[in-house]
Amino acid sequence: MRKLQIIMTGVAIAAFISTPAFASDHGHNNKHDQHKSHWGYSGEAGPGHWGSLKKEYSACSAGTQQSPINIQTQRALASKVGEIKFSYQPTPVAVVNNGHTIQVNYAPGNTMTVSGKTYDLLQFHFHSPSEHMINDKHSNMEVHLVHKGADGKLAVVGVMMNTGSMLNALAPVWNRLPHELNKVTLNPGTINAADLLPNNTQNYYHYMGSLTTPPCTESVSWYVMKDAVEVAAKQSAKFSNLIEENARPVQGKNRRFILANE
Ligand SMILES: [Zn+2]
């Protein structure tokens, strides 16, 4: 029985690190496609041009519910969206450098539940500086925890990361940040996404937005935590040495409601 469990665990890990959908950022899941599209964060391939790089990216310029946004907390509507229940377990550290970010793929069976709907955690990844702004200010970094519902809709939790003390939970990822592109590598140890959340997860901002990378697909439910976590300056520097600035500029709010859960 024990031996069988070990074999099963090995198979499960092999399956999840080789699943193409997991080897991607934000559903941008085709390596070949990525090479053709050449989107980036500066120059001709920068965010202002994403919408015209490919027909499939048209939402990046034509969309009206795009992310990230500048959250003006005074203008957010106090509201009872409800408690978010996180059910995260430690996962093997399957890391990929997709050229746009460092992403950690999550094993199946980890969820968040909000407003009666449960979403599976697929992966988390980082932006430097933060993509969302809160009251006109960027944070040093932002982590995005990307979840998918049974209906295929995405829910992303954004957590601001301000410079401060070491975020020890990052060590299993940060100790071996991959240089090679699009190859999922398994680092020693485990990581728990719960350790990337602030202590208080009940105060957050909720709005309807999009992927912040091509194809900029809309109908993404965003939950941006009010409280930040801390990351050491040398930790964020290590990320920035490997990944170019990867924050899409904030997008127009276009009469969307920003709810503040209290
Ligand atoms: Zn992101």
C-alpha cells in the first residue's frame, strides 16, 4: 500500500509538471504561439501594441474591462462580498521561467471559495513592480494566484509585496530561479501558497477585469488584498535581475464598480 502510494505520488507529480496548461502564464499555453507573437513589456511588442500584434489579442486594446487598475480606496463601495475561504496545502515546487514571469504550478485539489463558488488554484506568479496600484502607488512586487472555476472562469487573488523583511516562504523557489525558458523544473522542498497571503484576507477589493497579459481575456474576477506582505529588497532584486519589468500599465476603469469587502 505504502509503495503504491509512493508510485501514485510520483505519477501525479510527473503528470502535473508536464501538463501544458500548467506550463504557461495566465492561459497563454502554447509555446509555439508565444514565439510567433513576441509580446513583451517594452518597444514595438510592449503593452500599448499588444492589441494589434495578433487578432487573438484584440481585447488588449478593444476591451473595456481590463486589468490592472488603480484602486482608489475612497471610491470603492463598502460591501459584503463575503469571506474568502482558502484551502491550500503545500505543493511540490514546480517552477517555470516563461520569459515574462516566474511561475509556480500548483498540484490539483487546492481551492478558494467565495460567494458560494469554488475555484481550483492553478498557479501563482510574480510581477515587479506591482501591476495594481492602490491610491496611485505601486508596490515593489505583486503575486497573482490564478484559480479556475468549474465553468472555466478565472479568479485571481493579487497580493501586494512591499519591501521589508525576508519572505521565507519564497526560499524554495528563489533558491533556484530557472534561467532556461519554458522548462518546468522541480526544486527541492515544498511551498504553500497560504504563506504568500497576508494575515488578514478578509479586507480586499473585488472587481471584474481581465488577464494582464495577452490575450487579455475578460470576465476574470479579481480579489486584491488590502494588506500587503513583505519581501526583502534582495529577494525582489534577484527577481528583477532575471525578469524585465513586467507590469502592464493600469487600465481605464470605465464605470466598473470596485467593491471593498469589510
Ligand atoms: Zn499576473
